[in-house]
Amino acid sequence: MILTNPMQVTIPTTPTFNFKRTAISHGWYDLPPFELKQETWTLTRVIDLGKAAPLTVEIRGAGRVLKVTLPRAAGKRAIDKITRDVRHMLRLDDDLTHFYEAVAGDPDFSWIAATGAGRLLRSPTVFEDLVKMICTTNCSWALTDKMINELVNALGRKSNDDRRAFPSAEAMASETERFYRDRMRAGYRAPYFKELAERVATGDVDVESWLTTELPTGELKREMKRIKGVGDYAAENMLKLVGRYDGLALDSWVRGKFARIRNGARKTSDKKIERYYSRFGGWRGLALWCDMTRDWLEDEEGPRKW
């Protein structure tokens, strides 16, 4: 980290890092406390600074560095926290060397290594990722968006520009099940969020340890599924966000997209999808996701027209 002036932090990146591909790698960029302006390729994020008030920062890619703009001068502790969170969210410390080696020789997948794709945007905490992931199950994206916006607006602490941070487990645990049902409109998930927040707040479950555990992937997946509201789909997507890429996390969108781009628009079985990506071994889930989202950034020099 290089502090170039009191209002901007410069974070070096690796030669294979692609800011645009990482920012739009999946839908998190569209859920608060994230916001992405594709016109300028600016990723905005409210950073929780613990006892200090949250701070809204703007992140831009600039060659081999990230430029992180702060609204005001900040102390070393705050700058260190912001830097750690940005590195974590954009996966700057992930080593994708073996993934790029696995796809480089395949004509249909060599673009991944060539463009530096493969890093999946994530939240500063596993807890936030987990809450959001539960909100993606068995519903439309519009409902996911509504639930997360209601949660953040109701329980998140205000930042310098009146945006709100993602609420802590303690803040979520303090609410009643009725809040999740009536205000957040979480439906059957309402008791799950109450229980999850209480378990995390009291230390009964340590979801942050999923980032560093040495458990085999199968055992880690089973541990994730012990959280109410987490099935195979949510667990396999959560695994990707902690750096495990074995699972395909198939849903109706993936099945439909695979049929269109890989099977002549004909409906196909999950077994066929599994066979198609099996050649990538432990990277198969990431290869599938890159394949499904390649057209999200059709022009590497500018934003896609939605």
C-alpha cells in the first residue's frame, strides 16, 4: 500500500488482475453496500471501521494499481483496514496460476487467462456473503435486491455520505423474527437470519474461519449446510467465495445459459454439464462461471451495454 496523498490510497495489483472483470464477476456489485458505475468503472463501497463511523470509498482500476479515494483524511488504522478490505473484496491475494494453466490450452477457455478473468467479487466478511447468498435462493434477483436493501437501510450504520454499511451480526441478532418477516420481507428465511445472527454474535459458529480452515472441501460444504437456509446451491457458491472451486452450483439460470451457448439451445441434464467441465478438475466450478459470464464484458476496453 502506498499513500500518495491524504485522500487517496494506491494499492498495487498483479499483472493478471482485471478490475472490470472482477467488479462485475457476479451480482454482488449490484447490492449495497456496493455500487458500480459502469460509465466510469467506479466501484463504491461502504467500509465498516469498527468503533469509528463507516466510510464510503471509491475504487478504480488504473493500470497495475487500484486507486482508492477516501472522502477525508484518515488515520493509519483506518487506512490499513480499508486496504485489507479492498484486497479481500477484489481477491488481490488469490493465486490463480494453476487455474490459468488449466484453461490456457483450451481454445474455448484460453480467453480467461488472456484477460485476467476468474476473480469473484466478495464482501469484506464471510458473514455478509452468507446472508446475501441465502437471499439468492428460491427467488428472483429483484426480491434478493429488495431484501438486502431493506436490511442495510434498516440496520446498517450511516457512513459519511448517508449510505449505510452492512449490519453486524450483533445488530441483526438484536432484531426480532418479525423484523425479518415484515420489514425485510425474507419469508421463510426470517427465522434463519435471526438464528444465524445470534449464533455468529455469540461465537457459537465461526463462519469467518471458512476462509482458512484446512477441512477438505466436502467436509466444509457439509459444515456450511448445517446453517439453516444453506443447501447445495448456496454452499457451492459460498465455497467459491472462500477459494474452493469444485462445485458447479447449478441453478435454472446456469442450466438455461449452458443450453444456449453449449447445447444448441436444447435442454440438457446436469450430468452433461458436469461432464463438460470435468476436465478442469478442482477448478471446474470457476471455469463454468467464467464460461457463463464471458459476455458480461464483451468489450474489454469499455462497459457492456446492458
